[in-house]
Amino acid sequence: MRTLLATTRDRFLLALQYQDYRNLWIATTFSASAAWALIIARGLLAFELTDGLLWSGIVTFAAMVPRLFATPISGFLADRFDRQKLLRWIFALNMGNNILLALLVMTGLVGPWVLTLLALVNGTLRASQMTTATALIPNLVPKEYLMNAIALNQATQQGARLAGAMAIAPLLGLVNIESAFWLCSGLYFLGFLQVSQMTTRSTGVIDKSQGFWTNMFEGFVYVYKRPIIMSMVLLVLAHCAFTMSYESMLPAISEDKMGAGRVGVSYLIAGVGAGALFASVFLAGVRDESARGKLFLFFAFSSALGPILLAWSDNTGLSVAATVIMGANQAGFMTISHTIIQSLTEDHVRGRVTGVYSVHVGGSMAVTNMANAAFADLFSASAVLVVGGLIFVAAVFVSLGINPLRRLYFPRPEPAAAVGTPVE
């Protein structure tokens, strides 16, 4: 048993031996669980307030669209100021935002517009947290453990879908919806306590001879001048738009395929989280670059299958199984893409590059989530899922003809040094 535990630690949990990374990982677990619980609870509340999917889509859009405009600014701030202090402020403000939402729901003063505004604030803080934390991670572990650290971070980000969904499921079914918002407030408070214990101080480098806008847009210049990073970012944009923008349609899927209402949405999100957790933990043990490239291509193709399977399912068991497959493949793809981009980025501009990455990822998901909700009202959620999956399959085939991406899928081994030749 001790040998098994030691093997598990040495293969999958290497980054957790570093205290500050462990604190950040625990804080991320709390905040990500709250974020996914909020997506479920706010979407359901909007659906019940308006008896339609459009407002559910608008509220989800408001929570995600800040990644389109807030992350370049938060990336600049993450390179300008102490990243740990920024995280403390972000956790504290998000806790306050959720307390206000819980109070408004309790007093009956919440409406679709107020709910949308508070979702926008929460999404802005959430986007800033993710950008700042991602920029901080490479400073918390040695470079050789970066894949492990990012995979574990993705494991908790994705596994939080399961934790957040299951945490509020009994509250939604047995208590009331405002209790879910109080729970989220408590989770942000626990995350604040963990971040406050971190001692690592990390900042980027800002050119003080240049103005704010020039410094902020340096991240865009850095990405677009490097073909391999730009190709990665655009592929991830397509992945998020066509395979991961389904949250606004879950109330309809729960009603149509499961007849389960509120609780059904929690089951679907939990299924995604369970699959994502498995894939992220599996990738934490992958160190070989060649294996990583082939897995990246595999997850790219298979990410499109889950939404199509969900569209074809006709009962609760098959629907949840489809979301498990969705979660595993999507998390695998996103974990490897995060690792590749962070490994290619220099630390002095890491916060701003992370912000640019988030603009493409979060912006595409925000816009597509709202569009998908509107299309689902016109046609059906199943039709939207199938079309999105097929479009991304076509995009992956196209990517095979792009040299920078093909080199990532099939990396060439480093040439061995000749016998007797000194190695530099």
C-alpha cells in the first residue's frame, strides 16, 4: 500500500509537494466549485423567472463575456502588480458579490436584468482570477513539473463541475435556490483564506517608458507574431465555440431528455466534471512530449463526439454517460493546450499572453452560448450540438495541414549527440 501511494504521489501529484502551489490548488477548488454552481443556479433562476431559454443564455453570456474584455486588463495587472495580492482582492470581491445576490433572491428583488448585471460582475472577477492564477503557477513549481501542475489545476477546475453540481443539487431539490448562492459565498471565503497563506511574490515586467495601452497590447503582439502560439490559440477558440458552449442549453436538455428539471442540470454538469477530472488526473502522469502531441490530436477529434452522443441520447443514463465523455475529451484537450502555451511563453509577458488566450477562449464561449440558446429555441438543442460537433471535426482535419500544429501533434525527437561529442 505504501508503495502504491508513493508511486501515485511521484507520478501524479508532484506539484502538490510545494506549499504555495498546494494553497492555490485548494483555493481554485473552492472558487471553481462556486463558479460552476453559480452557472447552474443562475441559469435555472433565469429560466424560472422568464419561462424561456433566451434569458438563461443571456445570463450565461454575461458571466462568460468578461473574458473577452477583462482578461487583457487583468493580464496587464498580473504583470504589473503582485499576483498573490491581486488574487486576495478578487476572492474577497467575489464573496461580496454572491452575498448580495443571495440577499436579493431572498427578498424577491432579483429580476433578469439584475441577475445579468451580477453575473457580469462575477464573470469579470472570475476571468481575472483565472488569468492571474495561470500566470502565477509557473512561478510555484520547477519547469519540469509544469505539465503536472497545470494538469492538476485543470483537474480541480474541471472536477469542480462535479463538486459544484453535487453540492447544490440537494439544496435545489430540498431547500431553495437562494441557499445555493449562500453556499457559493462560503466557498469564495474559504478560497480567500487559502490564497492569503501564500508567500510567493511574483510579477511580470512592464516597460515604464511605454504607455498603458502599448504595454497591455504587448500580449497580442507576442501571440500574433509567433505562428505556433497563434495557431494554438485559434484552434482552441474553435474547440471552445463548437464543443464547449452548451451550458445555456442544459435546462432544455434536462427537460426534454431526462424530465428531471433543476436536478437534471446538476447531473449533466456533474457528468462533465467526472469525465474531466479523470482525464486531467491521467494527464498529470504524462511527461513524454511525443505522447502529449498524439494525445492532443486524439482529444481534438474525440471532443466532437460527446456533444453528438448527447444529442442522440434519449434517457437519463445515456445523457449522463455522454456528458462524462464530453468532460474527459474536452478537459484533455484544454489541459494540453494550456501546457503548450505556458511552456512557449516567457515569464515577463506571461500575464498578458494568458489574458489574450482567455479573450479567445472565453469570448468565443460567451458569444456561442448565447447564440446556441437562441438557435435551440428556434430548432432544438440536439440539432445545435450535432452541428457544432461536425464543424469542429472539420476544423481538426484542416489543422493537420498547418505546419506549426502538425509539429505539435507529431514532434520530432531531439537528435542524439554523437559519441565523443561534448554536450553543451
